[in-house]
Amino acid sequence: MNSLVAFNKPFNVISQFSKHEKYQTLKDFIELPKFYPAGRLDTDSEGLLLLTNDGKLQAEISSPKFKLPKTYWAQVEGQITEQAINKLIKGVQLKEFYTAPAKVKILDGTLDLWQRNPPIRARKTIPTSWISLTITEGKNRQVRRMCAAVGFPCLRLIRVQIGKYNLFDHHLQQGKWKAITINDL
């Protein structure tokens, strides 16, 4: 039977099952035969990673040709400006390409998140702010590079949604996984 698993990937975990000399891998958290990640999430990023045993579904989730929206919460250095937000919304020039327009909004208030281990670097004189950023691409380290391109380096990055699948709908604690119902993406 084809299945889908949602995993809340911690910081410093590699999105692969094969052993790594320096970092923990998915195998340290998930013991399901013939399941593979549908896409990747950088070692220094946290949050929603979908895994499946269905090759067609894996391609639909991870392939750029399907333009599946992915939403990230980014904690950036400094108090982000409307000018920076507008640049992200229009798309920004990175070295090798111009990004597609993104959906971006400032996240106000306190976010009820798990503590990152190790915590981000904190500077007493430099505030941080959080934004929600939705993209349909998925180039290498794209969200981090977009934030840096508009002058607000990313300190913490959490993927919260892939298509219709939202990390918080499944009440997943960090490092935990759950089998979920396959819906239309």
C-alpha cells in the first residue's frame, strides 16, 4: 500500500537514510523500509519533510515542474522592511537566476515553536523578525539566498507547509513522524 509520512526534521539532520560521519540522518528517527524523502530540506533547516514509498507521488511533491507551493517561516536578522518584503514578492536576482514572485508576509507576535538546539546566535543590539515566505521553486538554499539578497540574512528556517500538508495540522513534535492521509497536493 502506498503511504505518506510527515516528519518534523530537526536542525543538523541530513535528509537521507544512508549513514553520515558527522550528522544524524533520517534513519536515526524513522525505521520504515522503502520510504524515501520527497524532496530535500537542508541540514541547517527544520520542519516539514514528506516521505513516501510511491515513486509517482515522490515526483509530484519534489519535481519543480509541478510547482508545488512550499511555505517557510524565516527568522531574519534585523527588523525587516516593507521595501525588502516588496522585493521578495516581486522576485529577486540571485547569481544564476531570477526567482519567481513569492508570497510573503511579516509574522507578528510570538511564535509557539520548539527550541532549536543549538539556539541561534543572539545579539543584544540587533533585533530579529519573522516572515512567512511561500515559493514554488526550490533551488539550492533558495529562501536563505533570497533573504540575504534583500539585506536580511536568515538565522533560522522552518518549512511549515508543502502543498496542502501543514506541519501544525499534524501536531508533530520535533524529531517525530506520523503517517498521514494522501490528499490532493
